[in-house]
Amino acid sequence: MSNRNIILALLGAALTGASVAMLLAPDSGKKTRKKLMRSAIDIKDTVAYVLLQVEDQMDHMRGKMGKDADTDENRGLATSDPR
């Protein structure tokens, strides 16, 4: 299971837990809906932030892999004659 799937599963579980807690809370429907909306917005913002962090890490790794491929040693191997 990839890191992204694990993060999404954890966030989904958190959202489900928060929703159940809100629904079982002894508040009025109006207050409960407001709390759910606030929780959903907070979780959406958290997911967006985490995905941006993952994307930044992936870009960093792609750049690092590209630099490794462009080293003198690798260029020499790529252009050497296999005869």
C-alpha cells in the first residue's frame, strides 16, 4: 500500500469518526450540521496540504533522480560502445 493510500485511509477514518461523534452528540441539528461543515472544511484543508507536501517530495525525488542520471559516470556508460 502506498503512502498516499495510507494517508487517505487515515483521513477518511478521521472524517468518519468525527461525523459519527457529531451525530451522536447531544446538540441540536443546526449546531451539529455547523460542526460537521467545519470539520469537513478542516479535513479538506488538511488533505490539500498533505497532498501538496507529497507532490513537493515527489518533484524533489524526480529532480534528484534526473541529476543522478546526468552524472559523468552515467553519461559515459550511456555513450560507451558495447563492442
